[in-house]
Amino acid sequence: MNALAEIDDLHVSFGGVAAANGVSFTVERSELLALIGANGAGKTTALRMVAGILRPDRGRVLFDDRDVTALPAHARVRLGLGFTHQIVRPFYSFSTIENVMLAAGYARTASPWKAITSRSRMAARDKARAILERFGLGAQAERSPRALPLGQRKRLEVARAIALDPKLLLLDEPLAGLSSAEATTMADLIRTLSGQGITVVLVEHNLGEVLRVADRLVVLDAGKVMAQGAPSDVMARDDVRQAYTGVV
Amino acid sequence: MLFVELVVQGLVYGCMYAMMAVGLTLVYGLLRILHIAHAGVFALGAYMTVTVANATGSLALGFLVATVVSAIAGIAIYRLAYQPILHHAAFVPMVVSIGLFIVMQEAFRLIFGAYGIAFDKNPWYVAHVNLVGINLTYVEIAMVIMSVVLLVGFGLFAGLTRAGIGWRATVTDPHMATSFGVDPVRVRYVNFLFGSALAGIAGGLVGLLNNYVEPTMGGAVSYKALAIVVLGGLGSVRGTLIASLVLGVVEAFGAIYLANIFDRDAIGFLFLIVVLMVRPQGLLGRG
Amino acid sequence: MSAYIASLVSVIGINLILALSLNIITGFCGQVSLGHAAFYGLGAYMAAYLAKLGAPLPVTLLAGTAMAGAIGIVVGLTSLRVRHDFLAVTTMGIGFVLLGFVRKQKWLGGELGISGIPGPGLDAVSYALLIVAFAAAVLAFSLWIKQSWMGFTFDAVADDEDAARTVGVNVSTYKLVAFGIGTALAGTAGGLYIYFARIILPDTFDFVQSIAILTMVVIGGTGSVWGVFASTVVLTLLPEVSRAAADYRLLIFGAMLMLVMRFSPGGLAGLLRKPA
């Protein structure tokens, strides 16, 4: 399989409502893929199933030639999958740099035995500092995430995921809640990450930025994939425009 | 025959547990606090009932005073102990509640003595009635009637009155309720008032039932009431009621059939743990 | 060292092991446990049973530790299933269930407990020093954990489990490890206790005792090793310092719990820490 990940016929229902009704698509290596669709189309649900936070009722998730459907989220992280939440979840009792350090030291947290026999946090601190610099958060290192504005918290969320050295980065609405200037900066940042070889899948509502940076779009509608392809091709389709705006 | 007797006895105890547990569920549903000090209010009600009844010779007056004092105590507890620390993690109010319960229990011991007080006049203790071949003392009947009346009354209040509907709205969605003009603080006061009054009455009834009021009496009932709140699911009053009755019956049977393996207090918790393993959200909770 | 001092030191040492071990579960890993005394009891009963059969001290201690730890891991498994807010009641329930079981078992002495436990083979002073050695080891172990990556990971689990999972932490395993270590050490305390007391009663390991242990952790500052050390020593000495205080011991515990949580939820350690 050449694709990095394959999402195969995922189904999941909540209280009788099908949030995913046979979602299937592939993720090619090094591409920047955007999952778009109207509200309630099932984008975040699909992403969460790929991350392992949500168990599908039916279907498979394949990652790097492995069937990971039965693997819990933390195990998928160890295989090279990074995830950021729509509503950011930093460790509020940690400083900004400590948030990234914990992720950077993933080798040391792999098992309790490794954890209890590892004491030095130097290497993790250095790696975390470098990442924070890349993300423009160097000056915030010792501050609590509580003191950071939303834009910086969202960058911290991504920085933390990057510290895990992921092959595939799953971003759930990274631009939500940001001003247009911040959104552009964030989108550029994501584009840069993608350019460095990390495969990125993002769920987004902000079509303007998405069309600017994505390599490929997958459009979801009522829990199914309705269209996929290059952004200009996809957005030119009547059925896609109808699903989004209700107008042809 | 034994079967029916056990079921009836279980239901009677279940009614008593329900009166305690409803107050706990109301607080948990609204504030996510495990109000362990509720047991202290229960014992307070018992002490008020017995001291006033013994001093004045009137049981009715005893219950009246117990109801009023317990309700006030409940509101005071909310205002002084919980309200200032609601913004902390859930662990903090729970520990405050535990501390308060211990303080109340010790206060009762130091003020009223460790050995307990009995009712001077307790005709209901012995007088009993024979219904379909089962002996029920007047107290047990009173307990069932009282709890049914109070709980049905509350159900009507919650379902039909403006204040009641406001209360239900606040429990479900505090922000939404506020935008409809419901005062969340008033709702909390109502919660504590009603729940604590129930506990105080329950305390008086249990004191009558055993003809004995002592400092640690709140403990056993309260721990079971906590188990019931968990069993019944997330702050669900209906779940709590059903869980109370189920627990009462399970305990009645368990006390007989498991008598050689576990003591009575353990049975309720054993049931709780088994249920939680199968259904972590409780009997009626949503997943 | 007089016999009285030796006895005092022994009690402090045992309380230290109990409080520090609960601190690992509740303070480090954020898992509320209101049933810690039950594991103290499990260790004590296991050790006492074997001691009366003639087993030597190292064996009984080891058995008590292992028994408590094993059941502790089982309890930890229940903690994985249950909602966070229900964990307190569940652990409380486990305490009642374990004790309720022991109370009814004739072969464990029922309500009368186990008496006539043989001595440790050491005089009172030497035994007190042995207990101190164990307490010091537990203290050092706690500090080690705190400064290691395990402490770092526990902090994350206590802060936000889901976020911990997204950075690759196997939250379930770490919770089980916390429970296992904490309860096993409580069992060790139990094993040490039996040779000191020579007789054990079920009442010694009840819910009130669990709360007393929790009080030491909370007042010291949940998670702070030195805070817990300080509060344990002070709270154990309190009834000794004042005879009058002895009758008010529980009242004082309760009042302290309330006041500390109300005004300084981080305990004594919280008061000394500079604001974030």
C-alpha cells in the first residue's frame, strides 16, 4: 500500500443517529489533506475514529500497512499518529514548555518501568525549547497555558503533537476561533510542516485558508464521502456547492 | 412467606434510604458535590426530634422542630462550606464535607454523650399492625407513608409549579436556565432546604424505629445513600428512588443469605460494585 | 530511647508509610481513594495469619505486601471502569466490603480479630528503628518517583487523562501501577503493625481510619512528599502532646480538614509554594 493511511467504510451511530455512514478515503504520504463539509457532516467524528478516540461500529482504519482499528489512541500515537483537539487541552497545571516536554519524552513514558528508571529531563527540555522556537512560543516557555491567548494555545497544541515525531498529524479545526490574521499564520505554519514531510489531515470550516494550503480535499456529507480531489476541481462541482450553501 | 416478608422489610428500608438519598442526589445533580455531611443533618434531625419530644411530650413538635432546624442547617452548610469553594476541583468540597461530617458527629458525641438517647414515650415502637400476615410497626408504616407523600409532593412540585420547573431547568442546563430568568442561587437554596428537611425527618423516623439516637447513626445510612446516588446514575432523582428500593430489598435478602460471608453494611456496597462493573453509569444513568 | 518513645516512633513510622503510600495514589496520580485502610488491614491480616503459623518476619512482611498489592491492582481495575466522581464512593465501598468480609470469617477471628501474635524477634527499640528504616525507604522511594518520568506522567494523568492519551501515555497502566504500589506499601505498613500491636482488630482498619490517613495527606498537601511527612508527624504527635486533645482528636481532624480545604486546598505545602 502506498498510501500512509486508509479509512475503510467507517460507520458509527450515537443514539440512533448515524454520524458516519460508510466513510472511506485514503491519505497519501506527505500530502496536506483537508476534510470539509457542512456542520454535522461527520468530519470531526471521522477524524476521531482515525485517532482512536472514538470506536467505530463497523469499518477499518489502516495506518502504515497496519490495521489499527482495535488499537487505543495512545498506542496509535506510538505508531506515529499525532492529534490535536478542536477545543484545546493543554495540561493547565504544567508550564508551556512542560507541555511539550512530556510529549518530547515519549520514549521515556512508553512503559512505567522506563518511566521510573528515567530521571533526566534535559534532553526533553532541549527538544521542547527548539520546537517552541519554531512555533514562535519561545518567550512563553515558562508561562502557564492559562496566560496564553487562544492563538498561542492552539499553536502549543500543535507543537505538543509535533514533539511526538508523528508521521501523520490529525488537526481538528486548528483555525477555529482565530482572527483572520492568526488563521493565515496558522495555515502557513501547517503548510510548512507539511512541506517538511509530515502528512497532515485537517478538519476545517475556514474554506478560504483551506483552499489556499491543501493539496487535496475530501468532502463529507451526511456521514459519507461525497467528493474528493484537487481543491479547484472539487469546489467547481455543483453537488459540493449545493451541500455547502444549499444553492447551485 | 419469608420471601414476602423480606421484600416488604426491604421496601421499608428502601423508603428510608430514599429520603436520605434524594437529598444527596439533588445536591450532586446540581453541584457535582458528594455531600457527605448530609449524614450529619440526618443525625441532627434525630437529635432534635428526641430532645424536643422528650422535653415537651409532643412527638409532632419534635418532628416540626427537626424539619425546620435541618432545613436551616442544610442551607447554612451550602452557604458557609460549599459556596466559597465551588470553583475548585471536585475533590475539595468533598473533603470539606467529610471534615464537616466528622465535626458534626463528634459535636453530637461531646454534647449529648456517646451512649445515645432513647425516646421517653414511643408508643409506635411496639404497636404494630398485621397486614397480609406480616407484622409492621406503626413507625415502619409511618416511614413508608411519609416518604411516599413527600416524594410525590416533590414530584408534583418539580413537574407542575413554576418554581419546580425552574429547578429542573437549572439542574439540566444552568446557563440556559439563567437566561430564562431562573435564579440559580435560589434553586440551590431550595435544593438544600428540601433535601435537608427530608434528611432531618428521616433521622427522626429512624430514631423512632430503633428507639435510640446516637452520634454515629448518620454513618451507616449515609454511606448507603452515597452508594445509592452512584447506583441511581448521574443525579437522576427517579434513578435514586428506584435504586433505594432495590438496595433495600437486596440488603434484606443479602443479610439473610450471605450472613456468613459478609456483614450487613458490606452487602449494599458489594451490590454497588457488581452493578458498576457491569454498568459503569449506574442502573439508570446514561452512558 | 525509652519504651514510650520507641512506641511513639513506631506509630509515626507506620503512619508515614500509610500516608506516603496514599499520596502516591491520590496525590501523584490523582485517584481518590477512600478505602486505603482496607489494604493496611489486608496486609496485617495476611501477615498475622502466617506469623501465627510460624512464618518468620521477612516472609510475613512480603506476603502482606504482595496480598495488599494484588488486591489493590484488582481495585485499580475497577477504577478504570468507573467515572472519576464515583471513584471515591467505589473505593469507600471496597473498604466496607473487605472489612465486612473479614468481620464474618471465624478463621480470621471475626469481630475479635487475631491475638497472640508473636514478637518480631527484636527488642522494642530495635524494632522501632526497623520501622523507621522502612519509612525512610518509602520516603526516598516517593521522592524518586516524583523526580522521575513516572512522576511527570502521573502529573499528566492527574491533570487531564484524555490529553495524556494524546501524548501517548497508557493511562490505564499508569493508574494500575499507582494503585499497585500504593496499596502494596499499605500492606507493608500492616505487616509491620502486627508485631508492634501483637493483636489486630477489624475496627482498626475501618472507614474512619481511611479518613484519618486521607487527612494526613490532604493537610500536608496532596502530592507534596515533605508536606505529607510533616503533617503526619504533627497529627500523630497531637494526641500525645495534650491528653485533653486526645478526646478531641477526631474533632480536630475534622475541623482541620474543613479549614485547610476551605482556605488552602494545597495544604501546608500550598501555603509555602509561591503563587504560579
